[in-house]
Amino acid sequence: MIRVLVVDDEALVRSGFRLILSTEDDIEVVGEAGDGEHAIELARTHAPDVVLMDVRMPRLDGVEATKRLAAAGHRVLILTTFDLDEYLFSAIKAGASGFLLKDVRPDDLIEAVRAVARGDALVEPRMTKRLLGEFARGGAGAARGSHGSAGPPPGWSDLTDREVEVFQAMARGLSNAEIAAELFISETTVKSHVAHVLMKLDLRDRVQAVVLAYESGLVAPGSS
């Protein structure tokens, strides 16, 4: 059973998310919060597997709440009506495991919750392009403090040549299917390589891999 905490300052939105998710046998909504501070309190009590998080909220906004929840080991899926780069980049840097717009279809929302719960990262294609665009405009340079100066990160020398190729493809926002087609290998093999890359580089998910790749200079904005 996937335990979900729904966080949004609008009661109607929370009710809508609860209604959608409650139709699934493997998902349980364990709580609702109207602001970031309440979300943190409920997360301590209910230990959700996934937190659905709005961005703009009173008392404590979704980005800061995400930062605190991610630091405590919770997986956060951001849902917002705002597709502005500042929110996307801030949420990813705060530790969000996924980012979707609120106009997402119900079936896609359900699958996104399942993906984040099993440890996958999820960024809607529109958002991936915006994230990479932020790096291209210099956002990565401004955020480089989390890694330090450009250069290979710890664990880089442990990657095989194939794992390096997979890592670079991940950083460009390619899906497993796209990586498999590009490298002429099976999706199962890609999944194995992705798992090894995340483990060796001590990364939580693919989103962190994208950030690390650009912060360390291993992939340049606009790479193809």
C-alpha cells in the first residue's frame, strides 16, 4: 500500500486529489495539509511514502517544505499550476523526486505517484526542457555550491564506459526506452545500468543525476 499525504492550500484541490487516488487499491491517502508547516507535522505522524506538494502556500511554501521533507527521507511530488522556471529549479534543488503540472490527467497522476513511491524520479517532458534551459541560462553555475568546483564527482572513476554513456543520456533527459534505442541495448539492461550509476554516485534518483551532471560540468547545456 502506497501511503500519500496531500498538501495544498485549497480544500477543493485536496479533495479532488484524494478522490482520484482513493479509486486505486494500492494507494491510501493518509492525510491532508493546507500549508508546509502542517505537512511536516503530518509527515512525522503518518510516515507517507509520497507527499503531493503544492508550491504557493501560506506559512511555509512548498519549496521550503520539500527541502525539509526530503532531508528527512520523504519523497515529494510537486504539483502546481505554475510552470515557471524559478519554481521548477528551486523544487528540484530542494530535493523533489517529481514535478507535474496540475492539469495532468488522473491516470498520469496515479502512475506518477507509483513511480515516485518505487524510487523513480519523474519530471514531465515540458518541465525537463525547462530544467535544462535553466542550466543553459546559467542556473547551474549559480547552484554549483552543492557540488563544488566543476569536475568529476566522487564515484565517477567507478563507472564503466557504458555506465558513463547511460549517465550522460540520463542527464539529457532521455527515458529508458530512448537510451535503449540510442545505445542499441535492451530496456532491462538500461534499468540495470541506471541503478548502478545511482548507487556508485550516491544519488537518490534521476533528477539528482541531471543536476549533478550539469553542476560538475560533465554535460554541457545544449548537449545532444
